[in-house]
Amino acid sequence: MHSFKIRLLAIPFAAALALATTASAQDAFAASDANGDGALDSAEFVTFINIAAKAGRGQAKKVAANNMYGRAFARVDKNQDGRIAPGEVAALQ
Ligand SMILES: [Ca+2]
Ligand SMILES: [Ca+2]
């Protein structure tokens, strides 16, 4: 019984792991948008980069390895409104 309960709780984590290896930018975006407002703030953007890096995206790997999240955020946030919209991450490979 206990293990069954733990398994159920583990599903979101397993889904996140699956995302880490197969994520499209859209999937990673949705997974990173913790408050569900359809945009990424700086903290959510860190999650996005980490997912993208684990998925093998070279640019994201570089950002994560060099802890350049802030600089990457500024560069990706083209309209400089402090939020990353879905269209803005399209440039990030
Ligand atoms: Ca958000
Ligand atoms: Ca923006």
C-alpha cells in the first residue's frame, strides 16, 4: 500500500525526468511556468534553462555551466518587460 502511494507521488517527478531528455521548447516552457501565467519570470527561466540543458540544448548547457542565467534572461527577453513569453524562447536552441 505504501509503495503504491509513493509511486503516485513520484509521477510528476518521473514526468519531469522524461521532459529533461525529450523536451521540446514548448514542453520545457510549460513545465517551467510554475505559477501558470503563461510567461517565465527570472526564477522560472532558471528552471527552463536547466530542463533545456538536460535535454542537450547546447546554448542552454553553456548558460547553465557558466551560471549566466541573468545575462541569458536579458538577451532572451527581447521586449525587456521582465518576462519571457513563449515566442521569446524560440530563439534559444
Ligand atoms: Ca510564470
Ligand atoms: Ca518579454
